[in-house]
Amino acid sequence: MSPPRFRGPNDEPPTPFWQRFSTHILLVAIVLAGLFAARERLPHWPVSRSVRAAATPAEMTAPAPRPSATPARSADLPPYTAVLIRAAVPHTIIPERPRLEIITYTVQAGDTVFGLAERFGISPETILWANGDLEYHPDDLRIGQELIILPVSGVYHEVKAGDTLERLAEKYQVTPEAIRNYPLNRLGAGGELNVGQKLIIPDGVKPYVPRRLHRFDAALPANAPKGSGAFIWPAQGHITQGYWSLHRAVDIGAGTGAPVYASDSGCVVFAGWDDTGYGNLIIINHGNGFVTYYAHLSKILISAGTPIARGAKIGLVGSTGRSTGSHLHFEIWQRDVQRNPLGFLP
């Protein structure tokens, strides 16, 4: 037994346990009451299957409910709530149908053969082949000019005496069936043709016939200089049309009166007017298998039979013949084959 403890005059009796922690207990009770009251005021939201702790196999494999015309409501939901379901947005892809008619197009300012070909989904050759002399002058578009535009790439052929499906197929490098079965041709099973009838040859290719002038075939003078094969630019300017299947030349845009130079040494075999579309034309035979053409000149400064050195001034840029603007039309021939000048010029 422990001896009794004597208290001094300033000693106070010990505080009971419940009294020391009463403040803490009261604070915890207030917090719990507030949380409980807040929980009672919140609406009861249904829990999505995707966030449930566990799902039964039936729930995992069951198909999603079909959306109804009226938004679904739950008896547990307050009147101001509703389950929103994303409706399917129909989107129909309409395939682009091919054009099945021939149209007539009126040329507008800024039109080009290449631009029209891209616009109508056909090759530029198709436009040229279907529109007469445009085949030989692809840069000769005039505002207001009417063009025949086929629905597909190919050749527009007018039937002549002696034509047969087999001959046309061979000429344009297609099969007779391709011509017979094309719906706009309206040919029967026998494929009978009538003179004057117009046929579309789908994917046909028209043989290229170059406008070769035979005036440079004459023998060259003994003292005629021979070209080196190293060509120079015959004029200064910008390329307005390059080399392609129906324009086997380079057009150099320059102002009327700009100088034109011999691209290589040789002998002038023609200098004068050409009525096939070249206008004022100079032809130089370089004596080494190459011949060059200089067309649409406003003025010719040399005469046929004149020996010429590379870089000599031979004429002036113009717009004569079949031309719609001032430029130099320049061709390089090598043994009767038209070559791309850009492959020879520096």
C-alpha cells in the first residue's frame, strides 16, 4: 500500500477523462452529422455497368438496349433528370456516277487545255483530238470558243467509207468490244457502222502525225558549218508551254521584237512564211542529224542558204501564224524524230 500523497495549498484535483476530450468528441460529431445530411440531399444516380466493381457474365455479353424515341427515365431519378442516349447520325456516301453525255463547253478567260482536262476528268489529248485543228495548236484557245468535251478519255471518230470495228480498234489500239459495248455508241450486236456516224473510242489513242517540213532535205553547201550538239537558249523569257505528246516543242514567252538566236551552228535551209500554222519560220540544219525550228517570228533577219554560227541573231519574237500571244515556238528534230528541247538546253 502506497503512502498517502499530501497536496500543497496550490494543488488542484485531477480533471476527469471525459471532460478532457469532450471538445474533440463534439467536433467529430458535428462533421459526421454534416456528411450524413449532405448524403441525404444528393440524388440517387444509377451506376453504369462499366464502373461496377464486378459484372456477371450475362451483363458482360448482353446487347446494349435499343434507343427509344422518348428519353428513358428511371423511377429513382428526380423529375428534372434524364438519361441521355446518343442517337445514331445517318451518313450516306453517294458514289460519284460517271458522266454519260457529250457536252459543249464555252472557253472562259484563264482556261487551258490542261485545266479543262483536270476539271472534266479526261486527258488533255482527248480535248485536242475532239476539236479539229486544236490538235496541232494546243495553245490556241480563244474566249468564247466552243469545245466538244467527251465523257471519257479517248478518241471521237467520224465513220468514213470502209471503216469497220476491227479496223478502228486496230487504229486506236483498243478491242472491237470496247467500241461496240460503249453505251453512247448505240451499236447492235453486229456492230454495223454508218458513214458520218460519230463514235467514242474509250481509251483510244490517236496516232501522232508530226508536221514535218521536207524543205530542209536539200543538200547542204560544202562550206556549211556543223553544229556541236551543244544547244543554247534561242530566246530569253519564260516557258509558256512545255513539251508533251501533242506539243513536241517548247514555247518561250517574250515580248514582240525580242531577239531570237541560232541555238547551234548550221545552215539556214528555210526562212519565210509557212501556211500550216508556223507563220514566219526559220529552219536550220546543223549537219549532224539535228534540225531546229523557230516559229511565229515577227521578223526574219536572214535568208535561206546562209551559213550561221551558234548565237547569231536570226529573227525577232512575234505572234504570226496560229498563235494567241507573242512567243517563240522552238523545236529540235533528231533524224526525223521530235525531241524534247529541255533535254538539250542548258
